[in-house]
Amino acid sequence: MFTRRTAGAFVAFALVLGSASGLGCAIGPVVARAAAAEAVGYVAENAFFTGDLGHGVGLKGNLTDKGGSHRGSEQGLYGGSRRLDVCDTGLLLDFLLTVGNAGKKSAWARTLGISARNKKVRAFVGSLTEVVLANDTLVGNHGYRKGRANRYDAVLEAGTAVLVDLFGVPRVKCNCGNPLTVSEHDPGDVDIKFGGRNKGNKKWNVDKGRVVRVEKADERQTTLVAVDLDNPDRQVPIALPAPPAEKERQVTVPAVRGMSESRATEALTDLGLTVQTERVDASDVETGLATGTDPVDGTAVAAGSTVTLTVSGTATQDLVDVPSVTGRPLAEAEELIRQAGLVPAVALQGAPADQVGLVVGQDPEGGRVERGSTVALTVGEGTDATDGGTDTGVDAGTDTEVDGGTDAGADANGGTDAGVDAGAVAP
């Protein structure tokens, strides 16, 4: 029997042989990734939701001539109108927030890259907008199987109702509540399979050259320009919800008098405050210990505010260079600051996905300062309402194992199996 293990050994042998001979070994053509074709209204097995959230509208094919990958900010990716009503988000929330569905809610939220806390789920769903796909669209679809989200590629028929996020990316398939992500593949690299026709799916004429894939826009959008469903020759602007306002968090300045400078600085930065240190003459406080703060302890201030920490002692001439750490990971930046004899103070700020966890700003940015001074570091943080938009379409873990055997019939997650499960589950 030619097993996966022998196949792996064969590939390794071929690579070694090619390397030894100086020649490249062609192992064979790359097999296209299977993608399930799902018609408007079709609910695949193992869907997250089994109610009726809304199916979409019947179209006679694509509304535009687009094909390939496009940013979510582009016009003509979606169809809509000012009176469109194709997705019941209230019913979706009722389902997700029901105590008995906690497992599904957790898997749903994890797939979309958001917190599973009820408050965060409500905020995320509230940031989505209902539209229908103007074109046959390739997505990463997710059913619910064995307690987790089961990812598979799917081509959704034009007219399918979806919820899109503030970056213009489809995030939820309305009729079943399945979370959607950006497919890892280009439309031209998938093998479109029709399955589940005995369970309600229908076959339509898919032109692979006109299948689109929607990627995250470069920035949050305030409006989507959609094709007017009432008159496809016109365009209609659809306003997107404003991002939820972040409530300013208040903290109380702690009493630090008598603490060492490092301990006082830590007590302040732990509350999210930025610390600026000054030396003062104070005969009643031992040199090197904190004498107080400005504002004084007990004062309520906004998190992130700057507080002046006063320390007993005359300013010295022990100056050190401030290292530049912008663009570095936080842990590395903090270590460099400490090695320079300085104290890092961290504040978080919403940032794009590629800046999350990195230092996006520092104060001071350079120069020479007194040893023991504080360097304020601003670090990128993901935002809950839009984290899903940073999802590249990869599930929490992508399974490298093939399911127990090849399916003889249609795949339970969208009818996509042609011998290999299109929705492998992460271990």
C-alpha cells in the first residue's frame, strides 16, 4: 500500500537525489484545492446555525465582470439597496449568546479573531453590514464539527447574503451563521466541486475567470459602493457603522511617597500611566526615594496620562544614550531600554495587524538623558471590532492530517469532497 509515510519518504528521496545530481526533480503537478460550490440559499451540513437568518436574492449570474482578487474597498463587489433586508443579525446574536451554544460561540469568535465575551461578540456583529455578493465569490467557509470550526474553501453564488466588516471583507454567511475568512487561494487555483445536490444545492454555470476573492482593505471604510439591485446599471452607496467609541478609562494616581524610584515607576505604569521623573531637594525623604507625584495621589486621570514622579536627590550628570526601539517587538524593546539604564513605560494603541505587538512610537526618541529616566513606549494593539478583518483566512490551527479515510460521497461540510476532505480540522 502506498501510504502517506511512504509518499513522504519518496519525496525526501527525490529531493536528495535532485540535490546530489545538481538537477531539480519535478515531483508532479500541484493539485488544485477543492472548493465547494454553494448556491444561494443552500445550507451545508454541520452549519453553525440551523435557523433562517436570510438567504439572499436570486440573480441571473454575476452583476459585474470582475474576477480574481480585490480589496474590500473596491466598487462593485457587493449588491445592495437602501432598503435591503436579507440578514437577521438579531437572531444570530440570540443564538450565539444562548448559554447552551457557548461552544459554538467560542469556535465562531476564535475563527473571526475576536474575543468570545458576550460584549465583544455584540460589538463585532454590530459593526457588520448586510449585503449580497455581486459575483460568485471564493471564501474560507467554516462549519461546526467535533466542537470546533471546520474550515473549507467555498465558492458562494452571486446573490448570497453575507455580513461584511469595516474593511469590506465577508465575515458571516447569513443563512447559516457560518464565519467566513479570506481564502488562502486565488480563484484560478481551486477546483470547484458541486456536491449536496440531493440536499438542496443546485448547479449553476460557474465561470472561474469571473470568480472573485475579497481581501482586506488598506484602511477602515465608511461606505461601500455597491451595485443597485433595483437597477444594476447604477451604483448605490451603503453607509457602514462607525467603529464603536472607546470609553476613556479613568485611573487613580497611587500614593508612592517613600517607594524606591523603580517601584514607584512600576506602580504608575502598571495603571497605564506615562511617567516623567524629576529630582527635587527633600531633606525629609531619603535620597533616591519618591517624594510624590503631580497630579497628587488620589487624583483621577485618564489612562495613558503623563504623571510627574518626583524623587529625592540632586540631578546628576550620569547621562546615557536613549536607544531607538521603534519597530521592535515589545519584549526586545524593553530589554534594550533597561540595558541602557532607563525605565520603559508601556501604553497600548490600536494599530493595523502588521504592527500589533511592535513599538510604534517612543518618547524621547533619542538623545541623552539622565540614567534611570523613563522612556514611554507606544505599542500596537488589535481592536476587537475589527480584529476579524486581520484574519488571513487561516483557522486557529490547520490540520495536516487527512481525515480517517476518503469520503465516498459528498463532504458533510459543503459537499466538496472528491476523495479528499475539503475541510480538514486543526489538531
